[in-house]
Amino acid sequence: MITLAIDAMGGDFAPNIVIQGTIKALISNKDLNINLYGDQKKIEDYLKETTTKNILNVIKTRLKIINTPLYLSMNAQNIREAIRDNTPYSMFVALRDVNQLSSIDGFITAGPTQALVLASYLIIGTLPGIKRISLALMFKSIDNRTRILTDAGANAEIKEENILDFAICANYLAQILLNIPEPKIKLLNIGIEPNKGRKMDVNIFKLLSNNPKINFQGNEEPNNFFNTEADILLSDGFTANMILKTYKGTAEMYKNNLKKMLTNNFYTKIISKIFFYKTIKNHFKKFNTDKTGGAILLGLTRIIIKAPGNSTSYSFYHTINQTIDLIKKNFLKKIIENFQ
């Protein structure tokens, strides 16, 4: 059996979408137990209102609710002080349980990113030699190929050596999860030449080029983000987060405009539905960010996943399945072995 700790109160639409995603995951994964951390009354009331008795009977022995009424808002402040004072926020209580109980295999939250990064760093701890943890996002583009972007938002400011840590961790992630023996790694920059970018970027280029542990292929421009030959794209968290949010906004705008054009009048609506329905549906699927899943916090001694703050029930369900896949492939054990 796999046991996951989940923060029911994290995210823009918590606890409802978290509960919905959790129920879907429990129904489709018979070997899954979930410890749900949050306001017990709110969770139980929502379950009674929205879930049939048959479904509750199926999942009740595998769903445990840990009553933690306090939770972090998405603009939470003074995180370090709250951790130091042992404030029983749902995220912190769950992380402490994950750290102390070997029976829990991983943790998922859609709560505030910076709070999760700091709390994970202080409560869970890092792998030997890792000074900064990073968010690694696995994404698919139109070519249906899976790539990894890191850091996807954990660190707005970094030191040059931090990128090397990100590269080494992401390299192992690609080897273990994507079965790529020598992942191609590129650095996101404003040009492909070695001397392009800020002084820090030039120095990072040299640092990556001289490291024999990775297959560094040089710089990559953002306009090639979705058709790059690289398996792993490296960046600081600020730049990568801007790119991701621009992509999501552009994809949503494109989908809405295309849908509007195809349903502009009665004739275009009928023609597109009769002749192009399947093609259009498959095309839209390629822009569905719900399937992106969560971002993995790389460099920690436990599996910690950051689900999108605006997760839908389907995307949260997908994040749970992604976490199960990491556990079944012994990701944590294998990456720890590489750092010993």
C-alpha cells in the first residue's frame, strides 16, 4: 500500500477541489491510503453533501482525516516565525508527520509555494551537498514529448552553483522517471552563444560545460521552449515562472479565440461539429494544462509535490497519480543512492 499526506486546505479552491481529486484517486487506486490534513468539520460536511454512501463505503477505510483547522492563506507572511513557533498550520503538521513517519510515502499541497519551499527545507532537510532545493515541472508540448523545467519557481534569486545542483537533481529525475540514459540539458537564455546574458548566465554556462556528470548542450532561447531538443531546461525560478504563466495565459487565450471562431455563427458551428469535432478535440487536449500535474521539490530527503494553486479536481487527481508513479518507480531511494 502507498500512503500519501495531503493538505486539504491549500490552494485557491480548497478544500473542495482537493477532496474531489482525493476521492477520484482513491476510487481508481485500490492500493492507496490518504491522510487528509485540514478542518475536519468542513471536510466531513463536504463529503456528506457531495459523495454517495456507496463511494464513502468504498474509500472510508483508506481515508483518514487529521483535524488541523488552521491553514496558510495564499499570501501568507512570517513563515519562518510560524515554523519556529510550531504554529499548527495544516501544511506544517503534514510535513512534520512526513518527516517523522516512514509509513507516509509523500506529501502534496496546492498551498503557497514559498511557504512550502521554506517549510520543506527546514522541516524535511536536503540531500548531502544540496544548498538550495528547486521546483521541477514535467510538461508535455505539442510534440507529446515530456520535458523537465527547473527551477519552476522555488528561488527568485540564485547563486551560480545552485543551478548546478538543480541540473544534477533533474538529470537523475530524467534518468529514473523518463528512462533517458543521458538527458540533454540546456540553459534558458536570451541567445545561444556562450557569452550571452547576464554575467551570472555566462558563468553558469562555464560551470555546466565543465561538469562531467551532466550532458550540457548549451543555451536555449525561450522561443524554442516547446520544441527544444533538450530533455531538461534550466533557469532561475523568477524567469521560469514568468515563462510558465505566459504559456498558460497564451494557451488559454488561443483556445478561447479558436472556440469563438468555430462557433461564430450557425453554419461554422455545424460544419466544425460534423467534420472537425474529433480533430479539434484532440488539438485542444494538447493545450490542456490540467495534465501538467504538480512540480517536484528536488533536493529533499522525502517526496514533496507542489500542485498548482489554481488546481481543478482533475489536475489535482493527476498530481496524485504523478506522485504515485514517483513512489512506484522508487525515485526517492534511487536519488538518495546517487548522493551517497
